[in-house]
Amino acid sequence: MATARKKAQLRGIKSIYRRENSHFIEALRAAREKAGLTQVELGERLGRPQAFITGAERATVRLDGLQIRDWLEACGSDLVTWAKDVEARLAKEAGVKRPAARPTRKKETGRNKK
């Protein structure tokens, strides 16, 4: 019953204000940092000013799904990798152990077969 009550309470809160949102933002920042990009460099790749990147990383600018996808592609990552990172962060906060994400293997094509 407490779980249903908690879910009902969360429905009334805008997602940008939920504590879980910080994990989404942290995973975006981590993807940028892993790629070795500054906010300015990522902004240039996205055709956006550095202030936009700062706003997104501070959760004052809200990104939609396509913007997140563009962000990740500019960092050399993808939605699946990012989502696994977010889920791992959420599980860690909740104290739940989940299996580590396995790296995805690219299919071998005729050109790169050995």
C-alpha cells in the first residue's frame, strides 16, 4: 500500500524536480566527460551555445528524447549505453545490485571479418 501511495505522490511532481532526475543528468555529463569534450566543444558539435550545455547539465534546460540522442551521438555513445548507466545509478541509490552492463558487440561485416 505504501508503494502505491508513493507512486501516486510522485505522479504529482514534475519529473524535473524528482531526485531521480539527477541521475539522468549525471549520466549525460559523464558521457561528455568520457568523450573528453568540454561544454564548448559539445555545444559546437550540436550547433548550440555553451550556455545550453551548462543549462542541461544543471537541469535548468530540459532535453527531449531526440536531443538526448543527439547529445550522446556527439559524444560517441548511444541511448542504450546511457540508459544502462542511468539504471545502474538508480539501482545504486536504491541499494539494488543489478548485473553490470555487458559491452555490445558490433556485428562483423564482410569488410572487417578476419
